[in-house]
Amino acid sequence: MAARLAGSARRCLLALVLCCAWGTLTAVASKPGSGCPSRCLCFRTTVRCMHLLLEAVPAVAPQTSILDLRFNRIREIQPGAFRRLRNLNTLLLNNNQIKRIPSGAFEDLENLKYLYLYKNEIQSIDRQAFKGLASLEQLYLHFNQIETLDPDSFQHLPKLERLFLHNNRITHLVPGTFNHLESMKRLRLDSNTLHCDCEILWLADLLKTYAQSGNAQAAATCESPRRIQGRSVATITPEELNCERPRITSEPQDADVTSGNTVYFTCRAEGNPKPEIIWLRNNNELSMQADSRLNLLDDGTLMIQNTQETDQGIYQCMAKNVAGEVKTQEVTLSS
């Protein structure tokens, strides 16, 4: 009997201690001016606001290093929602209802290393969404509804080592989407709806580079066409996709032009996929955006309006696709 009473007393004492501890933490959490949101649990620089049905990001103290907002009903991230949280190291936003990541969503988080966004309803990511996250090492975006990725979305993440994009709805990836990720160690693109055609060969080359270096692991599988469904993208070859290197079908010719007039240089090419046409002058690529007098027509022809003396030189057309590139003969523009 005495033993049972002693055991009961110990349990009561333990319960009392736990209640006191919880009361102390709760008191700290709700203390006015503490920087701890209502109903959240705060300890030192950690703020946990889980399972609170929150619909917006709460304001927290600037010294916060860990912010846990999992299992809420947050639908959007307002630009500047995390402004001034320069000490934030870990941000957990998974298991919410976020549909879009806007530009400036993570402004000021220059020391953030871990960002959890998986199991939301994300469909789109703005090209400047992750700008400023210079210290980010791990980004989790899996189990969302992402269909497309802007090729510039990840160019501001020099220290990113882990990027999880599996279990989304990604069908196509623009060449160069992951080229800026020099610190990458783990990339997951499996369980998407990747269509493996000639446009995906750049990704196959990237995965092969990862495998050969031994410094990174990557996973990506083809969903279509059916004949290669389930294949690793890294094993795809140009031959089985019927990719064709560009071939020139119409060459440019030398031209003489009087200043102020318009001149045309013809260049036509075929290939699979359709080649991109690039014009060179004196071995330097011409920028159509930098000079409004220059126009690249739909058939690859270069049109130079209101010609000037500085336009004179050696011109060459280059046709390029994922299977290779080819150049035309060099031609001269003179006056």
C-alpha cells in the first residue's frame, strides 16, 4: 500500500512540475512585449506556431532564428512578410495552403539556411522569389503543384546544396535552369511529368556531369513518351530521341550598302529541335535588344536598318540546338 501511495505521489509531483513548466513557457509566450505571437510557443530565439489555423505570417521578434509555421492555413506570403528577420536560420512553412511564391517573399533573410515549403499547393514561383537568400543551403518544394519553373528562379542561390522538386507536375524545363547552382549536392526531380524530347538533353548532360564528379546526386525520370517511360533522364541519348544537329539550308552573301539604307543577310537552318539563329559580327554576338536598328526576322534573316559606318565588318550566322551547332561562311558588309 505504501509503495502504491509513493508511486502515486511521484506521478502527481511530475505532473505538477510539467504543468508549472508549461505555464512558465506559456507566460513567456504571451508576455506583452516579448515578441511572441499569441498562442505560439517561444523559447529563446525559437518560435513555434503549429496547428493554430493561422492564415497569415505572424510578426515575430527580430532575433528569431527558427520560425515554425507548419500545419496552418497560410494561403499567401505577402512581400516583406519576413522583413528585418536577418537572424533567421530556419523557416518551416510546409503543410499550409500556399499557392504562389511572389517576388520579394523572403526579403531580408540573408542568413536563412533551411527553407521548407513542401506539401503546399504551390503552382507558380516568380523569377525573383528567392532573391537575396545568399546563405540558403536547403530548399524543399516537393509535393506541390508546380508545372513550370522560370530559368532564373534559382540563380541567386550560390550556396544551395539540396533542392527537392519531386512529386510536382513539371513537364518541361528550360535549358540552364540549374546551371547557377555550383554548390549542388542533391537534386530531386523524380515523380514529375517530364516529357523527354530533344529539349531535355541539357538536363541529361547535367545529371551525367553530377554522376561523374561524384560530388552530387540527382534523380529525374521520364514520364513520356511511353516507350521510355520510367527511364532515368541521365540515360537518354540524342539518337533515340531522333535529335538532329542543325544544318544550313541558305547562306548569307557579301553586301555593299550606302549609309542610311537597309541591308539583309539571309540565314536559314533546319534541325530537331528547330535551331536558334545567332548572328555574329567580328566574332562577337549581336544583341537585338541593345540596338533597335537590328532585327532578327522569323526565318533567321538579319535586317540592319539605317546602316552606319560602324556596321561594316565580318558577319556570320550560327544555328544552334541541343544536338549541336553549325556556322555559315563569313561574309563582309562594306560601303
